[in-house]
Amino acid sequence: MANRLVGLPPEERNGMTIRILLVDDHPVVRQGLKTLLEGRSGWEVIGEASDGAEAVEKAKDLNPDVMVLDVTMPKMNGLEACRVLRRQAPQLEILFVTQHDSPQMMREALEAGARGYVVKSNAARDLLAAVEAVSQHRVFTALNGRDAAGLR
């Protein structure tokens, strides 16, 4: 049942879990993000991928509600993966978590179909709020030290 919880406020989820797929080519980054995400009640990291091509395949198999996706990866970058996923799984919400602190890269990510964009250096501060927002179909964008929502 795809995205059965996305968009529901926490009080209406009735103990159901938001299923998250993590995609980054660095295992230590995936582990750090997983630790942050799994500290939140009602969220579960259901899988991990190390490149965009693997992300597309795992999304088919695991049917996540939210994908946390890096931009720069081997085989297929995150922007390409996002475009493919928009066609294959339009209900999937995509949040980029990336090292690129760039308004232009953020625009490209949103144009590719992402709902959110967070800079890795601020992930500890912004990640939970960003996943919560995108899981409710709301845009969340933050560049280093500033909200970039108006740059869309």
C-alpha cells in the first residue's frame, strides 16, 4: 500500500510507519542519516542504496513513502534517479540531502521532482523537519544558514 501515511498528521497515522529509503554512495553518511531518522517514533529505514540506479530498483521492490537521496553518486546521479522515479513512482516523496550548498543545484533538484533539499552540513538540524514536511507533501528547502524556499 504505497504512501498510505504520507500526508496524514501524526495523530491520524494510528501507529503506522513512514517507510524511508536512504540513498548515498558513502556508507558512513547512510549510517549517520539512519541513526538520526530511526530515533523518530513512527519512522523506519527500510533499505539503503549506494547509487541512483540501485535506488530506482530498490524503490520498485521496497515501495518506500520517502526517499532521502544524494545528488553526486556513481552510475546514475540523484537528479537522473529523481526524474526516473517521478515517472515510475509519482507518489514517492523525494528529499535531497547533499553537499551542494547551491541555489542553482537546489532549483535543479526541485525541477527534477524533489519535494525537499537539505545541505548535509545541516542535516542534524534540518533532516527530521525536512522528512516530516515532505511526508506531508510540503516543500522543505534549506541552504547553509538560510531558508531558500523563495528560490523555487
